[in-house]
Amino acid sequence: MVQEPQPIPTSEFADVESVDSIISALYNSISFGAGEQPDSNRLRSLFMPGAHLIHVKTDAADTMDVETFIDRLVQQIQAGILTEFIEAELARHTKSFGNIAQVFSTFETRLVTDYRSSSARGIHSIQLMRYGDRWWITNLLWDDEQSDKPIPAKYLPEHQFPESSE
């Protein structure tokens, strides 16, 4: 099935005026509590047309566009498989030059599926571009933490480490 491109909803300037604001809007738009839905239009408004979301796995990469990501999320909600999804940023490392930025954003996900609750952590690699008067997400890749692949300490918040006795 060929998917028709969706028009990009107008974004709130406060969501796209800076790298900080667009990353915050990203996490807020995909998170939802019981009985709620993700803010699909807000999510769409953050991504440049043609952007990809890529979930990197051990032996594959699941590549999708924004509409496919939203469709999958909504299908899980409508089927009653996913009832809550909260994703929050734990730490961030940003490198930028001119009108481009690369963000490594460590996240924690809490979700409820089929009446079971779980949590996971990982890292988003978010590429952004400033075009016109706003920032756009051009691509988002993420990889999940595994027992044999822990998140390196440099990508974790400092408050998680024991205080030094010095």
C-alpha cells in the first residue's frame, strides 16, 4: 500500500525555536498516560518532510517515516496492547555548528502493555537542521540498552553516580 504524504501541521514556534525546545516537544508529543493518545500532529510538525526514524537492533534496523511510526503506535493503542507510554530524557550531549546539530539524548521509557508495566533505557541520536526561523528533526535513530550493552557512564546523568569521598 502506498501512503500519501500527510501535510505538515503548523508547529508552535515555542516547540521549534531552539534545539532544547524541539527535543522537549519530541518527548512530550510521544508520551501519553492511561486513556490518552500521543499528540500526533505535534509530532508531525517537528520532523522535516522525508525524515526517518530508525530503531537500531542487534541484527537489523527498523526504518520508518513519521507516518509509519504514528500508525504503529496508534494500532497498538487501539488494540489495547499499549495503554501508557512515557518517555523522558535523562541526559543530553549536543554538538552543533551553524545550522546543524547532533544530539545524543539518553532516555528512559516507561510503558504499560497488556496490564504489565516495564521500563527501558536507550540513546536517541537526533540530527537537526535550522531552516528559516525554526529547527527541524531530519532523522532520529535509537538503540536500546541491553544487559550485554549498558549505556556508557558518559551518557548517564551525573546524579546517578555515588558522591565522591574526596
